[in-house]
Amino acid sequence: MAGYTDRVQEVANLVETIVEYKTVESNNQELERCRNTIKNYFSDTDLIIREHESNGCTSVVVLNQDTTEPKVMLHGHYDVVNGKDKLFDPWREDGKIYGRGTADMKAGLACMMRVMKEMEDSEVSLMLAATPDEEIGGLNGTKHLIEDVYSPSFGISSEPNNVKGRYMDIIAKQKGLVTFTMSLEKPFFHSTKPWMGTDAADKLVKKYVEITDRFSDPDEREWSTTTFLKKMESSMNKKNPNQAELTFSVYPAGDYTLEEIIEQVKSVDDIDVDLGFRQKVLDTDYENFYVQKLLESAKKSIEGEEPKVMWKAPPSDMGHLYSQGIPAVVFGPEGYNSHGDNEYAVIDSFEEYMNSLMDFLEGI
């Protein structure tokens, strides 16, 4: 890796190592192997290493001081979405590392691990949280850590921006997410005789429209709550009952809380509703002291177009911090095509990203 500093070479090698672990949901052996690698990385330091388990999910927390109230929480998740086997055999090409989780978000996690090691003796109290379940909502990882154990003053997650040329931007607002499955079953009747009964699918669609009209304008493209129909199945014949099932998501943007959305959906008459995946809204003030200090550091450290504080629609674990009154942002190294077959992280961005974090942490 000619041309790269020793720290960047170390981080790139670490990225490749942890990408090889197929850390998908319920793959406990691979999740454990990755977790052990994270812990072993700090074995030559005096940093405090803890594990926190919740409902079978284990997070690794690294601290430079023995406290439950660190000044800053650095955050990265080591779980990934599933993919083809070849994606867990990372490869380098044109200054990029390809493979599942390179962008989302093992490159960011590896950079933060190196920064944590370099900040071992800092007077600023820091924690690094490596969590195992962000891709399925973070309920037993970040949510458990923040609600039951730690109270940082500020959080930074190393998720990539995924926008070409804008990797340096600081994301202070993200939508939340709550998924519902509605189902309905009615007595069978022949479809040529609609006066004889009620079509479950037709009624369910009308109920779905009634619900979604409460939350979103389909033509709205700015920062607002939106909905998305994910799947619908129905059947009506003599062998199968007249039944229908519909799954949809609501993405709140701060004008509604998850609790308000859940209450309104469950209040719909004559429909069975099951609650699924949930993630909280992130709505950090752009002018927050920590946000502005991080922006100053990014501007000093990153070449090219000037960084900005902005919003991005997809949700993340940082919503769990915000729900507890903790300001947080998403700010990661350059990476693209998260969850895609051509996912990659840009090695050249690692140095600038780590320098941004170091300057910020030393400056506060």
C-alpha cells in the first residue's frame, strides 16, 4: 500500500479482517469472532473493555476512563445485511476496498477503533460502542446501552453518507421508521357476487389509504413524514379463506413521534395490526456546540468541497440517543452502495476522517 501512512495501512487491513466475518443476523459464531477481533485490537492498551449483553446480542464498549457518563460516544455497528458469499471475501481495486459492510459500516468502525487507541490518554472521557444489531433496529445494542447503562453528552456514528462527493457532510437529522403488518379475514363469497360479502383485500387497501393519508403528502419531497407499501398478499377461493395481509412502513420526520404513529395505526377499526421494526427519529440542532465544533474540524481536515451540516432520510441508531435527549450525528469515511453487490469504502478518505475526529476530540 505505497503512499499510505502506517495508520491508514493498519485500518485498511483491519477493515478486510472484519469484513470476512459474516456478521448477519443470528449468525452468532461469526458475530462472536468479529467481537473478539475488536476486543483483541485493544489488548496492548490500558483502555477499559466491557461487554454488554441484551436478549442474546452482545455489544463491545471501550472506554478511556472508568465512567458511565463519557463526554463523547463514538459508535459503529459490526452487523451487516446478508449478501452473496463472495462479498465476504474483500478485495482491493483502484484505492477502494470492496465487500459486504465495507461502507456500512466496518470501515468507519475500524477508523474509530484506531482513533480510540490514539486517544487513550486524553483528558476527554470517551467511549467506543461497537454494536451487533443496527440493521434490525438496534434495540438490544445502542438502545440498551443508552437507556440502561451510559449517558454520553454527544454521539457520532461512523455511517457513510453514500452521496458522491459529499462524504464529508455531517448528518444531524434522519427519519425514524416503524413497520406494520395489517391483516383481515372475511367469509368467502364468489367474486362475481360482491353484494354477497366483503372483499378482504379491497377493504384492507382502503384502510391503508385511510391510514397513510393521515401522515404524508405523496408529492412532498422535503423533510416530512412519508409512508411506503412494502408487500401485499391476498387469496379468495373455496380452498383458501377470503383473507389479505399488507405490510407497510412509516418514516416519521419529527412532526410525529413513533408512539403517536403507532397509536393512530392501531386505532383503525376492524383490522388486526402487528408492530414490527422500529427506529427513532434523529433531529439534532444544527447549531449545537458539538455539531459546530465537528464541522470546524471537518473543514480543516477534509480537502475538496466544503462540508455542511444536513439531513438524510434513512434512519440509524443515533435516533436512540436523540430520544434520550442526547445530541448526535452521523459522520463517516467515504463509502458507497451500502447493501449493494458493489459496496466499497475509499481508502484515501480514512486519513482525513480520522484527522477530523482527532481534531474535534482534542478541541473540546
